[in-house]
Amino acid sequence: MKVQNISNIEEFFKVVDACEGKVELVTGEGDRLNLKSKLSQYVSMANIFSNGEIPELEIVAHEKADIDRLISFMVNNG
């Protein structure tokens, strides 16, 4: 799924941490980073946004409940 305009990065990663299954960030090169890993979270924050907002990401969540959780975050808090 594509997610856009994440302005509350800290809350976004709280939602990711609450997910039960794998949540991955797909890079522009096609690599997949495990977003539940703190190291990957820091690397993605450093590399993806520079002005305090993430314009667009491709996220892969493997569990339906996790997809619903991420969609809910985007609709309500994005």
C-alpha cells in the first residue's frame, strides 16, 4: 500500500510497533526494510524525509489486521 504525507512520524512508528506481523518499507530500489526494527526505523527516517514529513512510502503489511491498523492511522492521523 502507498501511504502519503505522514506528518506525525513518532505516532506512525507506534502504530507499526503495535502490528502483529511483518511490516516492511519498500525502497525505490525494491529492497524491503523491516519497519518493526528500530535500526530500520532510524535509517528510514534519516533517508526518506528531511523536512519533517514523509511525502510517500510503499508499505507492505502481511496481516489483514495490520493493514486495517495502518489505514486507520492514515485516515485519522496521517
